[in-house]
Amino acid sequence: MENIEKVELTCINCPLGCALTVSKDAASGELIVTGNTCPRGADYARKEVTDPRRIVTSTVRVEGGTLPVVSVKTERDIPKGLIFEVMKAINSIQVNAPVHIGDVILADVCQTGVAVIATKNVCAYPERT
């Protein structure tokens, strides 16, 4: 990020999609953000050019459930460079029903300190007698 002259981004914090420009003040080295209509846009732009991060959403296979998969997401954002590694970890597991919203499916995925949690309920098949 030392050699930044000007980076143009579209803010993803809300539906407005502000056109942001990030530049570096030559004297102070401070990042200057323009084009944002709220402080969240400026925070997003600074973070995106210095440490881009993403929330990962996916599905995990469910054994014995009324649905074959459960939707999951990382509980908070992870470094963008780890997305494929996190997806590989998510795709390698299977859980048993029942699954409840908020259940931790993977704790500390890829040593990020971030858990992967269920975002849907999946009931177990009723036992047949």
C-alpha cells in the first residue's frame, strides 16, 4: 500500500454504492477517501486498500436431515486471501441433523479465530417405529 496513488472503489456497505476514491497524502502518508456519503464508506475504503476482508457464505452437507445441506457463514469477516482455503475446509465436512441457526459448524476455521455458523434450521428425519 506504500505506492498507492489513487484507487477507485464502489462501496458495498449499503445499496447506495458510492463511488469512492482513495489516495495517499504525499506529506503525511494518510489515506484520503472521497465520494462517501457516510463514515462507513470511508472506513470500508481504508480497510479495502490495506486489509481486504470478506464474510464467506456457503453450504455444508447434512446427514439424516430433512434437507441435504444447511446454509452457513463465517461469523465475521476473514482475510480475503483465505477465502479458497476456508471454502476447502467448509466443503470437507458434514454435520448430523438436527442443526439450529447459530450452531457452530466449524470453530476457528483455518486458524482465523472465526467460526463458521449455521444460518438455517434443518430438522432430523423422524424416527420410524
